Amino acid sequence: MNDIDIKSSNNLLRKVFLYMILGIAISFGTGAYLLYFNQGLLYTLFDYYQFLVIAELAMVFSISFFINKISAGLARILFLAYSLINGITLTVIGLIYAPQIIFYAFMITLTIFIVTAIYGYTTQEDLSSYRRFFMIALISLIALSIFNAFMRVGMLEWVITIAGVVIFTGLIAYDVNRIKAISYQLADGDNETMEKMGIIGALNLYLDFINLFIYILRIFGRKK
């Protein structure tokens, strides 16, 4: 690894984490504002909850599958808009759980994220070999979650929650390791490509963080 590779890796990771932090700040900031300062607007927006969820899915799909066809500017707008809308939909959490429980879950999530991200970056192991495992695990988690949404099996809910924590913790290390590998390939890449990879990398880590936070909240949270 030469100095150019290291510089490229640092530049991409810097973009990824800056965008991710910005996205999380927008989401939690939006949620806090609506929940504590403008509940009237919150309940008005909840009338369009299904449309907001559809919009979120459309934005994630657009960034994930059309990143090479859209401009970096559009990808940036989509990511920030997604963070804003997700902040609206996540306010449901604030209506269910006490503020201190949300704070504790957030801090636990942040600690796990930092430790796991450091491992993903510093490990000499190529974690790309775990791609199939994580794909199967994630699909299985989604399928079981849908099944249990109808069946309401208490023990299965607990298994899903623990599995969710394990899977998304692993995905953080995997995604950071993958972003690091991509950064070496982009050592001679243009700024537009680097910006796009920074945005999609931030989206992946943002999703890992939010999902890990939700599953940890289920474990430690006590509902209002």
C-alpha cells in the first residue's frame, strides 16, 4: 500500500462518515423537533405515513441501483431528503419509548458502531468473503420479521431482535471493510466518482446504524 492509496482511503472514508453523521443528525434533529416542538405538524405528516415510507424506499432504491447513472449532486439531495423523511417516520419511536431509554440505546449503538467500524478498517482480513452470509442472514431476518408481524410469537420476536443486533453489527464491519477496499480502487478516480461512492457508503452505514439502534432499543427499551 503506497501513500496515494492511504490518502485515497482516508479521503473516501472521511466523505462517508461526514455524510453519515450529517444524515443521522438530520434524522434525529427532525424527529426531536417534531416530537417536542411541533406535534401538530407531526400528526399531520402521519396522515401521509404510507406515502413517506414509499418515498423512503424509492430514494434508497434510486441511490443503490442508479448511483452510476445519476449525478453526485442528485445522489446527495436524495440522501439528505431520505434522512429528513426517515426522521419523520422514526418519531414513532419517541411516541413509544421514554426519552432516557432512547438516549441510552443511542449511546450503546454509537459505542458498538465505533468499535466495530474500527475493527472493519484495521483488520487485515478481507471481509468480502462474508457477503453471501450477510445477504442470506438479512433476507432471512426480513422474512421472519414479516412472518412474525402476523403471527406475534413472543419467543420468535426475541430471536429476531437478537439476530438483528448481531447481523447489523457484523454489517458495520463488513461495510467499512468494503469501503476501504473500494477506496484503493479509486486512487486514480475522479472527484465525481469519489463523491458518489462517499454518498452510497454513507447510506449503507446510516442504514446499519439506524437498524442496529432500533433492535437495541427493543432489547433495552421500556415502553411508555
